[in-house]
Amino acid sequence: MTGFTESEERQELRREVARLASSYGREYFTKAARAGEKSTELWLAIGKAGYLGINIPEEYGGGGGGIGDIAAVCEELAAQGCPLLMMVVSPAICGTVISRFGTDEQKQRWLPGLCDGTATMAFAITEPDAGTNSHNITTTARRDGSGWILKGQKIFISGVDEAANVLVVARTEDARTGKLKPCLFVVPTDAAGFSFTPIPMEIVSPERQFQVFIDGVRLPADSLVGDQEADAGAGLQQLFAGLNPERIMAASFSTGLARYALDKAVAYVKEREVWGQPVGAHQGLAHPLAQSKIEIELARLMTQKAAALVDAGDDAAAGEAANMAKYAAAEAACDAADRAVQAHGGNGITQEYGVAGLLVAARAGRIAPVSREMILNFVGMHSLGLPKSY
Ligand SMILES: Cc1cc2nc3c(=O)[nH]c(=O)nc-3n(C[C@H](O)[C@H](O)[C@H](O)COP(=O)(O)OP(=O)(O)OC[C@H]3O[C@@H](n4cnc5c(N)ncnc54)[C@H](O)[C@@H]3O)c2cc1C
């Protein structure tokens, strides 16, 4: 980033991704979703073009770029009506954690498949009873000779049916202190004892969410990412490394979706006439759309700032910016989707115009991967110095 604009290279990347995504477009996406089909063709096309692994080191099949690059890819896909949740998970969370903490052998094994899209990785932290409070997760990993046995349950896990592996957050007993601490394990989706069932969701998307059952899954020693014995906080540090990228990607998913909704609304209100002039001439419609334009641009700027901080290695400053970006982007997307529906009148609710279908996807951005309330808790505590409220 130079000053307040992205580099020419980044802008060109955006144009290229937009071109590829527009050749698929919203119709491809919704048609697949409604037919219960996958968006694998698009996923593999992004992989083939080198965009899926753009943030992964070159020696493992990636593009050697940063989070800012993969975030741009995610946003441009969504802006063409193809918001892909697995972009948040596979290249950004899993790719970052493995690139930073995996052994060379682990990187060789998992990263190339993440880059070309042939071995996507899901991410599983959420549990039915722990919910937002991930300190309370009960999925455990216990030693089994040199390997591990995993047992537990996860919920709302995206894309397990499309994934070759899942990066699972489980707790292990610290050999020295006896305390349970989080660790990350790569679990093949075809492992014995690993099963999943889809959760019927209202989101119009080919990507689905699943309940996951981990019933005594045996794993070799090198399924653990990072050094479990290094220190008691190692697993937590690895987990945190994935959080800023996750928030930046979620923000990009939302700003892209918001741009798509706004573009549709603007195109419609320029055409639709009921009082002898386009309905967009009425300030009652024009002002909310102008507000959305401002809110989206502000959220994009904060997202780019957060990504630039991550790519510069300033994780601490990036934490605040990534949370703020994710909050602002989700709010902008919810408002843009709602205003787009309103701008379309009755057509806003039809499948033909496909606008109402954006509402739930935009709404999900207020809940996942971290809720707006938890971001407000973070900002209250860390940015304002208020007492911890949870
Ligand atoms: C579409 C979608 C995809 C997802 N994909 C994945 C995935 O791939 N992997 C994965 O691990 N998880 C995934 N999730 C789960 C997601 O991260 C959780 O839904 C989210 O973290 C919220 O947890 P919860 O649903 O248990 O809500 P709960 O924890 O039950 O919270 C309910 C409400 O209470 C609020 N709340 C809770 N605690 C506080 C507090 N201290 N202060 C103020 N308010 C509070 C929350 O903000 C929320 O509004 C996905 C969820 C969705 C909707």
C-alpha cells in the first residue's frame, strides 16, 4: 500500500479476479446453492489461476504474497456475487497457521493442496456448549503412544464435505503443569471415527455448515501443528496467528457482498420509473444508498489497514484494526443488503432479482467468525481500557 491507495499490482489483481469471477457470477452461485451442488469448479479455477494460494510461500505452491492479497481476492469474488466462506478458512486461517508453525514436512504435505484447491482445509473451533466462549471447549486430544486420540464435537463447521482435512482445535494436557491447553491438529475428513451431518441453514450458498463428531479418532504424532511441549502458551499463540487473517477475510467477504448489493440497487433505481423519473431521483432511496457507499469505503479502508499491519508483522496493532474492520464491514453489509431489498420494492423479495438472498449471508457476518458483541467487548477493553466485561 502506498499512502491511502493500494499498489498498482494489487489493483490489477482485483481486476483479474473480478474478470474471472464475473464469468461465473451470481447466477452460477445461486443455481448451485439451490440445486444442492458445489461451487468446486469456481474454487478450482481460482486455484489454477494462482489466487487461492496467493498468500502462501512460493516454495509450497503459493504466490508469496500477503493477507492483503488474499483479502483482495475474497472481496472481488464476493463483489461479483460469489462470496466464498472457505476463502476465510482454507487459505487464510489454515494457510497462515501452517505456513507459520508447521514443520517443513507438514508444509510440503498440506500447503500445495490448499493453493491449487485440491485439498481444501476446514477449521473447527466452535462447540455446541462452549459457543463464543472458546476457553470452554471440551474436545480433547490424549497421547496414544507417539500419536494422539481425539474425542469431541464441533458445530457450524463450514465446508467439511468439500475438505480433505480439518484443522481442529482440541485441548491437551500439559506434561509439566497438568493443565489443559489448546492445540491444533490436522484431521483427515475420511479418518475412522470422524463423521459429520449437515445443518440446514437459510444462507443461499453452495458452501454448507456441519455438525462434526470426533469419536476416538487416532492420529499420528505429526498431525499436531506446532510444538506442543515448547511452552504452555504455544497452542494459543498458533491459534491467535490465524485470528487476524480470519477477521480481515471475514471483513472482505462482507465488503464484497455489500458492494454487490449496492451495485444491484444502484442499477435498479436508475432504471425503475414510477413517477415519470427513475426512483433513484428520490432522496428517500438515494441517501441510504449514498450512506452505504460511504460505509463500505470506510470499512474497506480499515480492512486494508489491518491487512497492511499483518503483512508488516505488527500483530498487536493488527488485532485492533482487524476487529474494527470486521465490525464495520459486517454492519455495512447488513445495511447495504437491507437497502438493496428496499430499493427493489417487491422485486427485492423475488428469487429472480436475488437480492433478499443476500440478507442472511450479510447477517452471518455479524455473528461469525466472531460476533459483533465480542468485538465490542474487545474494543471496550483493549482500545478504551474499560474493565473486562465477560
Ligand atoms: C455461516 C456460519 C459459518 C460458520 N463457520 C464456522 C467454521 O467454519 N468453523 C467454526 O469453528 N465455527 C464456525 N461458525 C461458528 C461461529 O464462529 C459461531 O456461531 C460464533 O462464534 C458465535 O457462537 P455461537 O453461535 O455459539 O453463539 P453464542 O456463543 O451462543 O452467542 C449467542 C449470542 O450471545 C452473544 N454473547 C455471547 N457472549 C457474550 C458476551 N460475553 N458479551 C456480549 N454478548 C455475548 C453473542 O454475540 C451472540 O449474539 C460459523 C457460524 C456461521 C453462522
